[in-house]
Amino acid sequence: MIITTPSAVTINRILLQESVTTHSERVEAHAVDARINNEWKEIANATNIGYKRILRFPK
């Protein structure tokens, strides 16, 4: 999924959730990339998401 904003934003965390009550845990690993200085860079990664996972990273 790609999230696009109308203008540049600064973030330092992202919240991900799975529908564990209806589909159980399905994600085994994931990563978050950001376009920084016109280049895609991985800013966070982790294993399962479960009910809720908050990924924190530098601004």
C-alpha cells in the first residue's frame, strides 16, 4: 500500500493492525519504506503485527 499526502509530512511512528478476530494472525514480516530526498528508504521493519503494532523511527 502507498500512502500519499498533499504535501510533505514529518512522522516518527506508524500504527498497523490485523483483523485477528476474523482472520487470525496472517502477517509474518513487514517493512515500511519512505520516499526521502527523492529516494525510497526502508525506515522500519518487524515480524508479526497481531492486534496492533506501533513502529517507531527517527523523524
